[in-house]
Amino acid sequence: MAEYQNIRSVGAGARAGVIDEGLRAHMNKVYGLMSVGMLLTGGAAWAISGLAVTTVPGEMALSNGRYLTDFGALLYATPLKWVIMFLPLIMVFAFGAMINRLSTASAQLFFYVYAALMGLSLSSIFLVFTGASIAQTFLVTAIAFASLSLYGYTTKKDLSGLGTFLMMGVIGLLVAMVVNIFLASSALAFAISAIGVLIFAGLTAYDTQNIKTTYLQHAQMGDSEWLGKAAIMGALQLYLDFINLFMFLLNFMGNRE
């Protein structure tokens, strides 16, 4: 990444147009895969929340005349909730470890399955926040994400120096979030959300530039199999940036039921 400007200069001359055309196709594939993943996540979250809540009086009351169904109680009021909470994190690490052994088609299927399971993990937001505030926050996130990703794609500034700093921040966030599960501190939760927005805003720009630079490095080798997997990994990175940015913003902007 530190050689970003030098790598870009490789495209000078007769191959510049070919490389630029390939780069546009690669980025379109990354954003296309990410968009499908987002649709799977949103659809799964909405569908599962619909099965988990009813207006028929039951033992576990929520708000506005809503009650958990037996299915909802299983998901959100038993130890299974911890599995649902941490399963996406485990799958991300597993995907990173297996990516070199998977075919491109298998890696893409894994990503789609992961996106659907993430919908299961996020389905509880429909129990906690109003539908209007979820939609509003999603729109704000989409605008912010598009702006940050465009900046990462077009800027001439090398963002590689941010990578290590931002990843350390992510690790710190994970530790703080686990600790706050037991502390239940509203002040710490606010700080986590504020720092989380900043970190994933930075990661959106950084990851976009990194995906672009990685393509420029490997396009010279003509490794189509590797580039196919790189597009899936890039889609996963940007997908996670969007999801986390959305969730941290929702803590600020969301109106609770």
C-alpha cells in the first residue's frame, strides 16, 4: 500500500486503458456482491423479527401491545442468544482462514450464507428501535458510506498508514463491548458508539483504497482465480464496514420502542 503511487504508474502506456477497465469491472463486482449481501441481511432480519413478535398476548411482553412468540423467546431469551451474537464474528475468522482453500464459487456461497446469518443476529433491532428510525439511519449510513468509499477510491493520498491504527481500534472496541455486556454502562456504550462511528468511517475509505490497490498489484499477474476471491473478500470488508457504521449510528439516531 505504501507504494500506491508507484503501482498506479504501472498502468502508463498501452495497458493503461485495459487495467482501468478491469479495475472498474472489479469494483463493480465488489459493490454488487456487497449489495446482494446487504439485501440478504435486511430480508433475513425483517423476516425473522416478524416470526419472533406477535400481537397475541403471551408470557413475554415487549411494548406497544407486542409479545415474543415461542420462536422469539428461543432466539432472544435463552443462551442461544450468545451463539447468535458471536457466530458472525467466528465465521469471519473462519472465512479468512479458509479462503485460499475455497473455490471462487464456494467463497461466494459462504459470503451469502454469512450475510443471511448476520440478518439473524441483527433481527433484534426491529424489537428495540422503531421502523422509521431504522430506515432513516440506513439512509444516512448509505450516504455517508458512499461518500467515504468514493473518497477512498479517488484520493491520491496514501491511506495505508491508517490500517494498523484502525484495526487496533477495532480490537479495542470488541473488548470494550464484551466488557460492557456485563457492566451495562450507558456512558461506556455512548463512548463505544462514538468511537465506532469514527473507526468504521475511516475503515470504509481505507478498505476501498486497499481493494483498488490490491487489484492494481495483481492485475499484472493475470491471476483471475485470485482476483475473483479478492472481489469477495473486498465485498465482505465493505459489507462489515457498512453494517458496523449503521449499528453505531443507530445507537445515536434510533428511536427506541
